Amino acid sequence: MSTQANTGWIGLGAMGWPMAGHLHAAGQLKAVWNRTLNKSAAFAEQHHDTLAATTPETLAERCQVIMLCVSADHDLESVVESMLPSLQPGQVLVDHSTVSPAAARRVAERLAEREVGFIDAPVTGGVEGAVKGQLAIMAGGDWGTFQSVQPQISAYARVTHHLGHVGSGQAAKAVNQLMVGGIAEAVCEALALMDKLDLPREHMLELLSSGAAGSWFLEKRGRTMLADEFDVGFAPALFLKDLKICRSLCEEAGFESSVVHQAITDYTTLVDQGEPGKDISALIRLKRQ
Ligand code: NAP
């Protein structure tokens, strides 16, 4: 293990596992913890010299920098609360989960009580971006603290920007998710119409991707959604969580968003219908109904 390895990773889900893998490849990873312990054990088995911590507290005792990628506000806050007694002044936590800016600020305040730094750093680029180490990362927090974790973040980022105080990264992610919601609505609806009009799928996918309608979502998910495959990607329930964060920020800003309204209506229906797909492109099923 490299002498520089001083970083811990919490949350080995669809995003966290490959991101932690890049950190390991960069010689930076010391320990991992995942709530479901057999995942952290499997990760440690596949990544030599990585400790599978059995609690977040033991990880916090050993690592100077701790990266997190869990699900929602309460998940982040509960993990941080459990680590708090073990943290020492000068340590830094970086959160890659998508949570509300308010939760990011609450966590930063709790950590500041122990003189521990915090950066909110949500990501975009999907599971594919995480696997390739090509994520875009939007960060908020103290500038010097942000600079100090660049070696870790650069292991899996294609582009990173510091956007301001704590919570700015999460506000930026909400803007990103508004756009993703609109694109998902448009692409799923258009491909459902395309099928109704009996247009040839392969030719149409090539044409649509090559012109002004082209997008990441169409390129990565167009073919799979037409084949009714929704196994890899971003869970509709997680996206609904993001859209609700975006709606709260719109309300705070006195801003009307028809895109967020429509996407929340549709993804609520999808989740309520027990949509088993693991990706938001399962929206096409609703558009076909
Ligand atoms: P995921 O596959 O569902 O993984 C979630 C991870 O968080 C798992 O390791 C889970 O542990 C852990 N976790 C959840 N609640 C926890 C709690 N209360 N305490 C401790 N650990 C907890 O989700 P994901 O797709 O990796 O997404 C992770 C975050 O990145 C989310 O905030 C999501 O919105 C965001 N994001 C996802 C994508 C995407 O394309 N998937 C893209 C950008 C951003 P267990 O294994 O025990 O369940």
C-alpha cells in the first residue's frame, strides 16, 4: 500500500464501488465501510491492502480523509452522527451523495464543532462515468479544504469545480437534475411515440443521436430502454428524491418549474407502481401506457 493512502470510503453502491476502486488504483485508499458488511468484505477481497472496517467509527479512527456516497439526507446525517465521537480536528469528510443543501449545511455545522472539515461534492455522469473515472463533480465548502482533497477527487473526476460555500455543490446538482428530468421526459416520450408511428428503431436512433436531439441519455439509454432493459443505472426512487430537493429549492427561490412538476408526477407514479427497473429510463413504460 502506498504511504499516501490515508483515505476511507463509506458506501459501496452502484456509484461508490467503482469510485472507491479508482481511489484504490491511485494508491489512496486505506479502508472501506458499507452498511451491508458483505459488500465491504467483497471489496477488500478484490482490492488488496484495503481494510474492511466493521463500523464507520473504526474507519473514522484510521483515515484522515473520508469520502461518502450513501443515499439521502437522513442516511448521510446518521452515518456522520455515528462517526462524530471518533473524529479528530483536522480530518476532512467529502460527501458525494445527492442530498439537500440544508442537510449539507447541517452536517458541516456538526463537523465544525469538532474542527473537522466538510465538502459537499455531488457527482454526475452516471454509473458509466463512475466506472470510467470520468465524473463531473460540483463542490461547495472552504476553498483550502477543497484544495486539500483534490488528489482523492481527481482519481475519478473528469471535471471538478468549486462553486462556493457549503451547499453550493448540492444546489448545482439540483440544477443538473432539473435538466436530467426534462431530458428523460422528452426522450422517453419521443421514443414511445416513435414506436407508435412504426418507425424503424435502429435508423431512428442513429438519426436522433446525430442531430440536435442528441444527448447522453439518448446515447446511453435509448437502445436499452427500447429493449425493455433497465438493469443498470440510476434508480427511479433516488431520482424522485433529487427532484423533490429541486422542488424545495425552486420554492425557496420563488421559481416555477413545469419540468420538475411533470417529472415528480411521473416518477411518483412509476415508483408507486412498484417499477422494478433500476434505471430512470423505465419512464418509457409509463409513456407507453
Ligand atoms: P445505491 O446503489 O442504492 O447505493 C447506496 C449506498 O448507500 C449503498 O452502499 C448503501 O448501503 C448505502 N446506504 C444507504 N443508506 C445508508 C445508511 N442509512 N447508512 C449507511 N449506508 C447507507 O445508490 P447509488 O446509485 O450508488 O447512489 C448513491 C448516491 O449517488 C445517491 O445519493 C444518488 O442520488 C447519487 N447518484 C447516483 C447516480 C447513479 O447514476 N446511480 C448518479 C449520480 C449521483 P447498503 O449496501 O447497505 O444498502
